[in-house]
Amino acid sequence: MNYFAGEYDVAVIGAGHAGIEAALASARLGCKTAIFTINMDAVGNCPCNPSIGGTAKGHLVREIDALGGEMGKTADECFLQSRMLNRGKGPAVHSLRAQIDRRKYSDTMKHKLELQRNLELRQAEITDIKQIDDGYELTTRMLAVFRCKAVIIATGTYLGGRIFVGEVSYESGPDGIFPATELGKSLKALSLPLRRFKTGTPARVLRSSIDFSELEVQKGDEPPQPFSYETESLGENKVDCHISWTNDATKQIILENIHRSPLYAGKIEGVGPRYCPSFEDKIMRFKEKPRHQLFIEPCGLSTEEMYLQGMSSSLPEEVQLKFYRTIKGLENCVIMRPAYAIEYDCVDPLAMNATLEFKDFPNLYGAGQFNGSSGYEEAAAQGLVAGINAALKILGREQVVFTRANSYIGTLIDDLVTKGANEPYRMMTSRSEYRLVLRQDNADERLTPLGYEIGLISEERYNKFLNKQEQKKAEIKRLKYTVVPPTEQVNKILVSRETSEITSGVRLFDLLKRPQIDYKALSEIDVNRPQLDPNIFEQVEIEIKYEGYIQKQLKQVEQMRRLEKKRLSSDFDYTEIKGLRLEAQEKLNKIKPLNIGQASRISGVSPADISVLLIWLTQNREN
């Protein structure tokens, strides 16, 4: 017998990385919010790698923090080792990555949910969702009924989850947690366009069974850099990571047993991530490669589990042990948790608007892997956006659309809702055409004013941000007005950096433009340099060195913004526009772009189609 158990403004289904950010944002904006999880011990779980950030993903974490989200702060609280990736390349692709204590991260996030005002954390499996006049009705496996004005679905890999290890297959979520088996039927009854994706994870092995003596050590940066703009210091790195390589013997075992892989045996119907393939998939796709790199990473300070980054597999457990033991350092390894693949249901993101609200279901939102993405960071970013927009709509405020011009978050969502996802979507710096403007170092400059306007950034934090911006402006002005004479000391520094001497006075600003010169090189002669946050110096130096490129990209951004100001109706029938190709009509009617800019990025809509749309818009306005 069903019973009425409560009423909320916003209900979040799932307490993974997407659900956490969604629930916290909604509650912090003043909405009475509930977050439901199948198992409270799995809140904020990291079922794959024990790390936050990485290439492009670090940008997302910085942006989440700049908007007032939680992932960056919690990663800092639980960090074990921090490294800035891609330092040998340009600043556009510099990305922070931190090893974290995965259990501490989960516990910390759970406690933050428990302490948050306006938020209730509940252990319950949602099995049914129905539309009602003023929102939605949720039913749990225990027959409790909850009513809410808005729902955010953030089911991760639990929805219809099925584990594969060799010939063995069974219903399960990650890490042996129960899957959500009934909710998928309810979503199909609502006619949401569901499909199957798959992902996987490597084995965890016992630390004492690894021989570290001949492995390459990978240390963290000193001093380690935090994700959050509010974290003043992380202290010292607590752990080292290690690197090893596979070999011909490893490859041979994979080839001899490939028929036992459920992926190659045809047992897995879900589409896997192209950019994060299983190890056996790497071997089959890159047979000419003699070896593959793997990283051996600690899972925490209070556990002996070690994570084998790059060695995801769904082969039988005995085959896993056999090929792991061919690798240097792992010759006597003991598997604590075997690798596995997991298949799950997710939705076609083309069914959503850029606010992450479903087009045909008002006040129903999706976030995270449910939307066809992969990765903790991509999930958290979407959760934050869904939580913000669900709350704003309930409060009668205008929802927020993040753009490709202001964030990686905007790029991520625009890719999903405009181009769709034929495989688990992973964020990469190459996906952003404006990546020199959307650097990880200036996420606060781009998004903190918006976070303050929304209501997730406090007055105190916003004032600190404004003060930092003033310090940056003052420093750039100082560099432009400070002239250094052509002394022997100055020229000695320039020659030591393999750049030409000066014969007359030169501004510090112009010296910093030289590729060979940085702030550190000028410290001896820049005697009036103020004491500032090192991040300000970094940002100033980047903006000076890449000034021309940045200005060029800002012009491209402005051109795109002009196209995005040309709005399109969400209920228009594009078959009525003469001159549009049939494919363009079909795609435009399916996606219903908000503006010409979004329409131009739809696969199957050509530049000629955009010209027809622009002419039609002009004529329509004139009439």
C-alpha cells in the first residue's frame, strides 16, 4: 500500500557527482530539496580512478568552483597529490589533476549534504516517476510517495546496470551496489529516448604485492596547486604515483584470450568510450604498438588498494591476473577487486534544452552519465547547471544558458544537446574553439560574477574576487609604466635566457612579451614588485605573452555572439522555410535550436542552410 511521505520543490535522483552538485545548488538557492540514493555509503563514490581533474576536466572543476560548486573544495580537502598537466605546452591546455583519498571524498561529500540547510538526504530507490498537474510524483521501492515541482535525474551507471567479467554477467551497479532496475521502465513509459552505453574500470591490487623498486616514480608538483579559489594552501604532497609498461607477453595473453572478452564475444550491446578504451580494446586497435603505459595510483591513506590507471578490462578474473603479472612491478600482484565492464541505460541528450530541461517534459532535468557523458567532472558540471536551473525555474527567475564563449561547461552542454552523443562523451581541450580564452587560470574571471548574480557566491567571496581583479589591473599598469635601463645586469639576464640585449630603456611589459623571459627571470631587477598571489602573476604573464592571440580569439567570440543573438522560436516548423534541405529541416525540427549560432553547429545543417535561415529571419522581421 503506497503512502504519502513528503513534498519538495526539487527532487534529485542519484547522489553521485552530478546529483551532489544539483542538490547543493538547489538547496543553497532556497528550494526545499531532497536527494535520493540507493545506498548512502555510495554518496560521492569514485568507482573508477581515485582522482579529480585531468586534461580539460581540470578546467571543468575550476569552473564549478568559480560558480560556487563543491567539487573543487572537496578535492582539495581530500587531496593526496597534485600535478599541473601539459606544462610543456601552451597555457590553454594546462590542466590540474589531483589524486584524492576516495573514501574520504565520499564521506566528506555525504556530510556536506547532511549539513546543508533546505536539503534532505534519503536512502531510497526511486522505482516510478509520474507527471502530475503541478510537477511529478515519485514512488520508492518501499512504496513511499513523494511529490515535487521539479525532478533531476542523475542515475550515473546504476540505471539498468549490468556487470560483465568474462563469461559472468549479472545485474549490479558499480562496486557491488544494487542497480536501479525499475526506474528505467518508468522512464520508457514516459517515452524518454533511452539507449545503452558501457564503461569499465581496472583492477585494484594490494600495495604490498607490488615491487616498486624498478618502477618510475611520479611525484607531485611543489608546491601543489589547489582547485578552489578559496583554498589558500594544500600543504605538501602526501603520496607518490608510479609508472610501468606492458610488453609483448602482456599482448600475447590478451590475443590468446580475446574470445573470452564479452565485448568481442558480442555479449555487450552498449557503446563504450572511444577515448578511454579497455586494455584489450587497446591491444586490438593498436596491434603495432609494442607496449602501453600504466599508472599505479594509491586509493587513499587508510587503504592498501592501488589503482591501475590505463588497465581497464572485462576479461575473466584469472586472465586479468595472468596479464597483470607480466608487467614490471606486478609480477606477484594480488588482485583485491577485479576489473569489470558495466553496461547501463542513459538518455539521448538531443531531447534536452541547453538548460538541461527536457523539451517535452517541463521541470524534468537530466545530468551526468544519464545524459550520455563520462567522467566525474563532466557529471558534476551538468549537475550544477541542472540544479541551478531547476531552482531558478521554481523561484520564477530566468534560467541560465552557459555558452561556448564563456566556459567549458557551456561547450560540454552545447555539444551534448546540439550534436548528441553516440558514445560516452568525454571533455577534451580540443573540443573548445576558444580554449585560449577559456583557460583554467581565469575561470573565476569568467564565471564568478555569474555565480554571484545567481546567488551561489557569497558577498565576502565576491569582494575578494573584485580585489584580485583590481590587483591584476594595477600590476599590468605597473609593468607598462616601469622602464628598465640597458644596464650590464639587465643584459646579463637577457643573454642567460638566450634573448637579445637592449640598448635603450625597455618597459617590463615588453620584456615579459619575450618567450624566453618570465617573472622569475626579472625578479632581480624588478625591485618594486608588489607582494601578490602567485596566480595573479601567472595570469598577467599569460595575458601579456599571448595578447595578440587572445584578442584574435575574442573577435571570433564576438562574431559567434552576434549569431547567438539571432533567436529562433522553439515551436517553429522548419519545413515551412523554402530553400532548406530536407536533412536540415529534419535536424532543426528535432533539436529546435535556440539561435542561429546553435543551429550552425548541428550536424547536417550546412552553411548554405544557415544563409537561408538568416534571409528568412530578416524577411520575417521586416514583415
